[in-house]
Amino acid sequence: MSATVLAVVLSLFSAVAYAAAAVAQERLAARSAGSGVLRLLGSAAWWVSVALNASGAVLHVVALNYGPLTVVQPLGALTLIAAVPMGAWLAGKRVSAVEWRGTSFTLAGLAALLVTASGPAPDDALSVTEALTVAGSASVLICLLARPGTRPGLRHAGASGIASGVGSALTQTVTVAATDSSGSVFSAQVVGVALLVAVFASGGVLLSQTAYRGGLGAPLAVVTLSNPLAASVIGLSLLGERLQGGAAGVLLAVAGALLASWGVVLLSRTPSGDRTVLSSEPETRVPRPSRPGHLTPL
């Protein structure tokens, strides 16, 4: 088996693991609607979803060791197309035509964005000052999107994607700094940024858990889209990366962003009766009060 084929296989398993984690989180969110996120820490199902997320992350990192970024990164978008039918199957429902179109448009747009932004693996790292600046700016944006009183939904999903994207970019810094022969693995840069990675990765999982209370398709699409966008902004602005293809690449990136945004809109407009929502709780019917002069049957 060639290295590239192995990278593709590992990426597929990574996407399935991420999809299973998203479905597990959404199902848990449906069961515990109204409960605080922190109370989920005592649930075995929550830790199963955390283990699935961790497995997907490990498989993704290993895949990058065998294949180029331009092959591995776009395959991560398969998480969306795997999770939507998986969630529908567990809920005993069929994926609607609108959900299929929304998923397809989101994936196509995301693929265009990843093609223009992908390139050789970066060999630059954020300084401690840059890492703190990125973490602070991202924290402000995340707090605005997920501020108290905000209904769980696409804004929490966007905050989750940003947190995960920042965590990915900071992970790259830890990897480059740790493998630099001129530095120490336990330097202040490596240890400090590694702590930030843990904070943002955990925050991304908790925010996605909240976002999935309103369903799976649209929030997962927003997470899948905002994650690489956040990482790309950091790479383009601080790590010296550039869009591929010059002016044509910029146009392709803009077209991809518009197409992916339209896909998210379609997913968010899916009728509530067709939307994939996993809930194992039986429907509770409240008896109507009887009108005066009428007897309520026993």
C-alpha cells in the first residue's frame, strides 16, 4: 500500500470517527435539552463522543504524516456527508432532498476553499506573543457568538468551528516548535501553546454539544466550514501561507465561500419535520382542559 493510499484510508476513518462523534453529541443534546453542558460530564455517552473526537483527531494527524495536506485536508469534509445519513438512519428517518442539496453545496464550496488554501505543510510557528494575540482575539469573537442568553444554534456552531480551527493552528505551532532541533520540547513556547490548544479543543467540543440541540445538519455544516476558515485566516495572516492560483484562486475561494454559505442556508431551512434530530424521549401529550359543562372521559 502506497503512502498516499494509506493517507486516504486514514482520512476516511478519521471522517467517520468525527461523524459518529457529532451524531453522538447531537443525540445526547436532544436527550438532555435544558440541562447545563457541564452536567454532561457525568454521562458515559459524553465521554464516548469525546473518545470518538480524539480518535478522529489522532487519525487525521497520522494521515498528514503519510500524505500531502492537499489530499488529506479536503477529505475531512466527508464528516458532513457521513454524519447526516448516519443521524437519519439512527433516528429512523430518511434524509430529505433539501438536506442532500444543502450538504452537497456545502461540501463543494468547502472543497473549493480548501483547494485554493492548501499547499505545502507550513514550517513556520507562531511566537508566544502571536499565539496569545490569536487566542485573545478568538476568545472575544467566541464569547460574542456564544454569549449568555443566545439560543443554541448556528452561532454556537460557528464559535465551535472557530475554537477548533484556532486549536488546529496552534497545534501546528506546537508540532513545528517541538520538532525544531534548535529548541527544547519543554520550552515556554511549546508548553504555553499546548495549554492553549487544550483549552480551545475542549471549548470547541462543548460549544458543538450546545449547537446540536437544534439538530445536526446545519450546525455540523457551520462547524465544518468555519473550522478550516479560521485556521486559514491564521495561516494567511501570520504563517506566511498564500492562496494558490493567484487571482483565479481568489475568485475560486470567493465562489466556494458563497456556495458553501448557500448550502448552510438550505440546511437551516429544512422543515422541522424533515430535519435530522435524534431524540429517544417519547412524545408527551398534555391533556386539554375540559370546557365547562363537559365531562372529561376517564
